[in-house]
Amino acid sequence: MTISPGPDGPAITLAGITKRYGTRPVVSDVSLAIPAGETFALLGPNGAGKSTTVGMLTGTVRPSAGHTSVLGTDPLRATRAWKSRVGVVRQKTGEPGPYTVAELVGHFAALYPNPRSPEEVIAAVGLGSHAGSRVGKLSGGQQRRVDVALGIIGSPEVLFLDEPTTGFDPAARHQFWGLIESLQAEGTTILLTTHYLEEAARLAHRAGVIAGGELVAVDTIDGLGGPEARTPVVSWRDEGGVRRRARTHAPSAFVAELLAETGGEPAELTVVRPTLEDIYLDLIAEGADADADTDADADTDTDAAAAGTNTTNTNTNTNTTTTTTNTTTTNTAAHPTATRAEEPAA
């Protein structure tokens, strides 16, 4: 398959895109460039703006401000030829009708100038033994596999996957990853939204975190949050029962100094190296806090697509040190002595 990203350079471009429902922004001033052949994971909680962003890139949602380009074309002005080069697996799809898997995939294949083999695609999504089954009779996870099949049947140059593995069992998810890796080898540009951090780490070259409608971080998976986000955290309770925490690049030396000061091991002493999940939760908590500060006086929007209440549910994480109420944690240099933070005893 020959990949031709178009005259604008990157296969996917977002330039200051904003979407508002009423007075509330769902996506706010997001800018991003995704080069041809890259797989980019867009991470964020429910209501953060992921699906709305995908909608603006596929021409089903009109931006309130800003500009999008896919393969050098504004999706709102897309031609039929452009649509044949783009595949979309949406979060929600319509009723499949009274068709079998083979009939539906075969029908969609006939709509494209250079489709994949329907039989090969059905097998690739793990539905070979269900090719003669009516789609409406399949389980939710199996129907989701049909959605994926319809998204890739046209051999797209750019593929949008909006939470594609929701409802997949672990074996099916790993099989799907293998399929995506084969598309990557062909040079397909992929924008993936997902709640599965393991999925993003496995498939994505880069990732972005969106929270409260704002893109709060973009980097490689290993670089998200910056180097300080991976600084180890030492936690303990002092003799008065107060929880203390400190970030330090030399946790062993810090603990040795702490033991010397206290004359023994403090209660509940732990050393934690933040995981990708910890870093992700920190980022979306910071984004949700910023959104709450900005929109404190905004009118409440009743449009379901604009609701962002779920973004605040991730602010509590026992392994995350920057979201604890009344706790201020200071990152330290390599010196083992760290500025120590306190929180009320539980």
C-alpha cells in the first residue's frame, strides 16, 4: 500500500481546534501533528473530549474554532475519494441489520476501490468461525470485532480507532494488537483512543493525554509527564502518626538517613517508583483541576457529549503524590535529603 499524506506534510493535523456545546468547551484549543506512519494514542477519562476530537477529524463534528486536516484535506470538505482512504472504528455504531458477518463485511468491501480480502479480515479479527452468523446475534465483544473489520476492510491509509477493544477478552485484545502491528508494518497512520494503558504502551509511538478538553501532555510513552514524574517517592508515618512523603532521586540513601534519624524503621515505610498509571492519573487530575478552576462559573450544559463530570473521579490514587489533599511534595535533586511533606493522620 502506498501512503500519500498530502501536500500539508503530516497525515493528521489539528490546529487550535475547539468544540463548544452551549457555553461549555468540550475540546479547547488542541493542536497536534501526526506524521504519516505513526500510531498516536489519545488517552483520557470519559468525557475528556477524545471521541469529540475523533469526530472533528472524521468530519462528523464541526469544530467551533480551529482547523483540522487529514491527508491534506479538511474532513468537512471531504470527497468520496478521500473517504475511501480513511477508516473509522467509532465508539458506538448503528444497528447491523439482518446480515451475517460475511455478508456485511463483503458489502463494505465492495464500496472501496482496493479492499482487503473479506475472508482474511474476518479471520484477522477472530470471527472466522462466525462468518455465517448474524451480526445481531453475536456477543457485544464479537460485534465490536465486526466494527473493527469494517474499519480496516478498505485498506485505509489513515485509521481512527475510538476505544476499539472495549468488550474484548484478553485473548481477543492480544490478537487485535497483532492485527494493528501488521497495519503499522504497512505504513498505516493510526489514531487510537483507549483506556488501556498497556494497549497504548504496546502500540503507540507517541501518546497524548487529554483532560477537561485540553491536551495536557504529548510525548513518547516513556517520556509522559517528564523525568521528574518518575522520581521515586518515599512514604512513612512519623511518631505522631502524620503521613510524610518525599520525592528523591536517591531513595536508598534517603531511607538510610531516615533510619539513622529515627533510630529504627518508621511505620508504613514504603518506596514507590511511579508507574505509567500513576503518571497518567497525575496528568488527568491536574487537567481536571485546571478545568474546574477555569469553568467554575460556567453554565451547566445538559448535552451528554459535553458532560465532563467523570473527569474528577480519578483524583484519588494512593500511589500518586501530587493529588493528595493538604500535601505538598517537593521534587529533590540527587542529594538524599528531601523536603518532606505532611498530611493529617488517617
